[in-house]
Amino acid sequence: MAATTTFGKRKLLMLSWEYPPVVVGGLGRHVHALATTLARAGHDVTVATRHAPGAPLDEVIDGVRVVRAPQDPPVIPLTTEHLLAWAVAFNHTLTRTALHAARGEGFELVHAHDWLVTHAAVTVKDHLGIPLVATVHATEAGRHQGWLPGDLNRGIHSIECWLAQEASRVLVCSQYMRREVSALLDVPLAKIEAVPNGVDVPRWRATPKQVEVARAKYAGSGPLVGFAGRLVHEKGVQHLLHALPGLRSAHPGLRAVICGDGPNRGELEDLTRRLGLEHAVSFGGFLGSGLSATMAATDAMVVPSLYEPFGMVALEAAAAGAPLAVAATGGLAEIVEPGVTGMTFPARDEEALTHSVSTLLADRPGARRMAVTAKAMLPRRYGWPTVGEQTAAVYAAAVGDAPAVSAEPEELWQSRQRPIAIPEGNLLVSAGLAA
């Protein structure tokens, strides 16, 4: 059902630091898919985002008006060391761009995607007197397994708290994240809505020839297992590598392909050599359009994450037709039903990981049935029209609360005098959310 059918058309302003052609991770693809889905449903959508060299400052593309904020002359590098300074500078130009785009538009709502646009979102909300909806795609504490180890992490956490508290409604991608955001960012559960990420199933369909080529490139005489994602600690690739000797003993000729890149690649390659697996593991890097064929070529896609707010890669692998073995953590536990749409195992448990993958490899017909079932449920639960309608329902609720955000300047000033406390220790453990 189209979002506009139930909830009426809206004039929407979205803020995101990523939007095509600037795509750093999954956030940019998510915002693009959501914006274009809502536009197709009849909503009037404007996205204010970061400029990219050669891109127009203002254009309508795929039914969405995209306004891009050029960088101001003071150059601050986009690096981890300077991230907070870069974010504040970016928010200055994003605010001006968004307010310029708002002239005469009559926006009903501003939708902010993650902490990097918080300053602009709060300013636009106050200046235009419209409700703010915020999507928290992940939390800083969650990304660091519950810790806020340095000033940068504590600064980001405080901005996340500010964004969530300023918003009329907070969107998250899973019930796990709903609990995490409530506990870590001090937000009432009643204010948080879980709307899953969507997947474009046709995009992940590879031709038999493409699958054959990928299989020939990465597989040997035995089965092929795969991983896709950023090569960082929380994605758990190290646990998959430690499980490979046992898997190879049970399944002679087994090979693995690691798709993606990241700061831990060198460390993981060193681990591969120490385990004597250099001839059994391929580090494929970012594969782009070739990823769907590579996933489809595997006999099992493994998602061994330690922390996963949602688990988009599981949907993408299911759309490609690959059998799934995933860690039962975060949003992944809500996607895969054990024995029905895939196999699950406790995060960090390499013995259980080995058992789950072996189950898929030893029973090919059973693994294929699970893969077919997983792919069939995607359009119903995770299709973008469904996600768009659920998001539109949240917008309707936020707009219904609109009088509550029309405060006088003195009231706004007073409401922001409450300091944001930065807790000590492991936040996930304290909140009872540790895996």
C-alpha cells in the first residue's frame, strides 16, 4: 500500500550528510531509497545534504529535490581527529542551505538522519516551527561495545542524546535498537518507533553467468562461505577466520571470500597467515555491483557481528539467494528465524558458528529451502513501499504533536539548560543490553 493512501501527502525536508553521489556507507543508500519511495507515494520531498564535486547545488532527481551545501572556505579535514570540528562546520553550511530551500515551501516536518546533522536539524526545527523526526541508525556506545573511551566518543554520545531529546519522534531500525536508544539516550520508549530498513530485492539479483564467474574466481573443490561488510572489530570477521580450520576439516576444500575493506584488514590478513589459511581465504575488497553474484555463489553467507543495530547485509544476502548463518545479536536476531530462514549462533561463539555453517553445508536441500523462504519474506516485511508507509505513519503522529514544538525563545532556552550526563563504564552492560 502506498504511504500517501493512508496518511496523506506531506511536504518533507530531510537532512543527511550522505546522499548520492556521496555514499560513504549504508546511510546514504537508505536515505535515497526512503526519499524516492516517499516521492513515488506522492509526498513532496526535499533532501538537504553535502555537496559533491561536479554535482548541482539544486536539482530534482528521481522525483526528489536535492539541495547540496557547499563547503565554507575554512577547510577542516574530514578525519576522525577533526570529526567534531568538521561536523559543526558542515552544520553551519547545511543550516543555511536548508533554510534557503525552505523559503516559500511550507515544510511540515524535518527528518534528521543520525547525529552528524543534529545542529542543523534543531535550528531548522526552531526557525520553521515544525516537528523534528530523528532516525538513530546506530549509537556511539553500541559501536564501541558499550564504551565511550575518549573525548570524541563522549562528544558524539552527547550530540546523539540531544538529537533524540529534541525530536518529537525517534525512528530506529529494530526492536533491539528501540531498547538501546531508550536506555542509552534517556528517551521514553513511547517516543521511539521501530521501522526496519528496506531492501530492493531486484537490485541483488545476479545472472547465472555472473554467479558462475564468481564461483570460479573464489571457490575451490569444496564449498564456499562468504562474509560482506566493513573490516572492523564489531563485525566479528576474526571469529569466522578462527572457525575456518574446523570447517575445512569437516568440509575438505572449503574456501572463504571476505568482501569489504576497513581499518582491520591488515590485522585480519595477518591472522589468516598465522592460521595457515592464506590459500583458503580471498580478501575481495569492495566488489560494488559484483557483490550480489559473489553472495549468490556462496554455500553460506556468514554474519558474525558482535554489534549490529539491524543487519542489512543479511537482507542483501537473502535477496541474492544465499543461505544465511548469522549471530543472534541486535537486529539480526529479528531478521533470521532459526531453521526457517537461516541458522543462528551466539555472537563470539566460534564452536556454535562452526556448527551453524556446517549444518547448512551438510544439508544442501535444507539450506536451499531456508534461502528460498528468506527471499520470499523480503518484499512483505522489508520492501520499500512497506517501509515508506510505516515511516509516513510516524510523520503523521509527529505532525499531530506539532503544537508542542511551537515554543517561545525563552521556553526553548530554558529547555536546553539541562546538562547531558555522560555515564561511566560499559553502558550496554549497565543497561542490560550486552550480547
